[in-house]
Amino acid sequence: MNYSPIALLVAVVCLGIPRSEAADQRTLDQYRSELQGLGSEIQGIVGDAACTYDSECRAIGYGSKPCGGPSSYLPYSAKNTDVSLLEGKVQRFNALQRAYQGKLQIFSDCRVVPKPVVTCEQNRCTKLPKGPRAPQREP
């Protein structure tokens, strides 16, 4: 087959030249910007995590460790949160963070972050510190 010199030049340019450092930086900035925006949206959905009883409090895996699993857990109130909206945004955030970490080839300690017990303290869902706690009675 005979290829024109222009076709060969296009093939060499498309296949043989790596993207510039500036293009990679712009892509990383886009990741950071989207992660920051999603993080703000998630915090807005959770709000103040207001609660009356422990049973209203939940925790969702938030962030992504490079080895897999969540990097932390975010407490929220099931009573005052659109749970399906929160779950969707957190899934999107976690997937985007995994992609970002893959692009940067970030490594992790691979320790599993245990899901915390969440409780209603001073009318706000919070992670329970380690140690014993008296159970809360509900009406």
C-alpha cells in the first residue's frame, strides 16, 4: 500500500508524541476542581446532620483508598437527608477520586478503615469515639 506523506505525518503525530506536561497539569486541575465541587455538594446535602435519636444516624464510605475501600466515613442524618441523592454523589466522588489517584499512581497503606458507630450527640450525627457509651433510649 502507498500512504501519502501527510497521512504518515498525522499517524506519527497522533501516536508518537506524548501529551505535554501542561496538558497533564490541566487534566489534574480539572480532577481537583470537580472533586472539590462534588465535596461541597456532598457537604451541602449532609448539612448539619441534625438528629433527635441515634437511629436516625448513618455513615457512608467517603473517599477512596488506592488499594480499595473508603478512605473515611461521613456521618449523616437519614431523617434530614435525601439519601439516594447523597449515595449517588458519593459514588461519583469516590469513582472520580479513584481515577485521579490512578492518574497520579498514588499508593496506599492498604489498611481497612472500619465503619464507625454513629450517634446523635447534641442533636447532631457524629462518629462515636472509641470506648464504651451508654445506649440512648428512644420513645
